[in-house]
Amino acid sequence: MPKDRTKIAKCLFPAAGYGTRFLPATKAIPKEMLPVLTKPLLQYGVEEALSAGIQTMAIVTGRGKRAIEDHFDISYELEHQIKGTSKEHYLTEIRDVITKCTFSYTRQVEMKGLGHAILSGETLIGDEPFAVVLADDLCHNGGDSVLTQMVKLYDRYKCSIVAVEEIPIEDSNKYGVIAGNAEEDGVIRVTDMVEKPDPKDAPSNLAIIGRYILTPDIFDIIRETKPGKGGEIQITDALLAQAKEGKVVAYKFKGKRFDCGSVDGFVEATNYFYNKSGV
Ligand code: UTP
């Protein structure tokens, strides 16, 4: 059967950043492998993608990130040691992920920003729409996962989608911020987006968080995008070109989001998942 190129079948995980806010922990351990309780951030992201019907995981790594590949692979020694013991259940979730998904990797050789990391993933994605998960934004929802909600929305809008959240305006300089017109409840057609604006210049209090669905024309646009804020190639700048043609919607997702790229957000997520686990 020919492949349906309008469905979201692949998820890209840019995971090449240095994670400087978590030094020294991230000196030899990728930020995406830091655990909330016992599970690495990246595994939460992969499970979210799987819950949205996506089985092909494309991970953009960098130097010092080998632990990621080892995590999503069988450890025969460990399997041998643990098989048939009372501890075997600890491996249930990761075994399930490894069985159901395929993983492919590419390296971002120079860390030139999120837009550049996404472009590095082109070779793994090809010419089809795809999801992007920034694993340091940990999302949780008792019902449909955030990515599931977005994949459903994509079926109706067939254009790029950014997940947005209302933020205190004084935090606008940490996010890409959008402006636009309401399409329906929780969906906004984006007309403008600015990377990390000063609060006085922010076009709204709606900030982009680490969940995207992108159409593949974004790769050509990123190639043309000049370095922006911080000298990095920003995905926000590339998305603005699509937005100017009316081809981006913002979605106010249902659920909670923790900024696990910051120490405060990481602690908040840990407390939340600990309380929920009933340990
Ligand atoms: P961040 O800016 O939050 O990650 O990028 P960082 O640079 O690793 O963190 P700090 O600020 O130094 O503490 C958001 C996401 O984009 C990826 C990161 O790995 C993270 O998942 N990223 C960022 C890349 O893959 N490549 C880049 O060049 C930049």
C-alpha cells in the first residue's frame, strides 16, 4: 500500500543543545536523559509521540549524547541479569517503547539553534509533515496527550501548528510569542511571531512551547533563514514566513506543561509526578 504522505508518521526530537542551565549534571549526561522520577525526559516525549500514533522517532543528537542511543536499545547484559527476578517490571515501559518504535539518529555538528537542529533532521524526515517534540518541555494530560490533540487538529487544518500557552507577560523574553486571529475555540491563525520579545514589545501573552507540527516546506525556509536572536537560526523566524501566507495555526493545548529546561520547572515536574504516582 502506498504511504499516506498527509499523515503525521514521524516525530523529530531536537536534542543536541548543551543544557548549560543544568551544569555540571549535563557535562557528561544529555539534558534529555535527566529523569523525572525514574524516567528520562526523552522517554516521556517518545511515549507522548507513540500515544499520538507515531512510531518513527527521529532524534537530532550531538557530541556526548550516546546515552540516548543506548537507552532506546536492548541491553542484553541487563536483560539477562533481571529476567525472571522481582525487578523485571522496571523494564516494562522501555521494552514496550523499543518494541513499538523505530529510532533513527543524526548529529547536529554545530549548535546553531533550534531552527538549525530541525534542518539537521531533514535527512531523517524527508518530504512529509512531521511532529517536533522538545523533550525538556514535559507535557501531561489525563486524556489525549498534547501531541494527540495536535495531530487531530492537523487532520483538519493541514498546515503547520504551534502549541501555545498563556504566560505572565514579564516572561515573554524566554519564548517565541505569537499574534493572530481566532479561528475557533483554542485555535488562532497566526499573523505574527517574535522570538523572545521584551515584555513591552510582546504581541500577546501567548507563548510557543515545545510541540510543533511542521509541513516539509519548512526545510527550504530554514535554509533561507538568517541567524536571529542570539545569533542562532530560530524556528520562530522560519515559521513567520509560513505565517505570513496564513499557513500557521496556534493551538491552546489542554493539559499541563513543565519547563524542565529550567531548575524550577524540573523540580515542579518532579513533585507533580511524584504526587501523582502515589509512591
Ligand atoms: P534550549 O535552549 O532550551 O536548550 O533549546 P539548551 O541550549 O540545551 O539549554 P540551555 O539554555 O543551554 O540550558 C530547546 C531544545 O532545542 C534543542 C535542545 O536540545 C532542546 O531540546 N537544541 C537547541 C538543539 O538541538 N540544537 C541547538 O542548537 C539548540
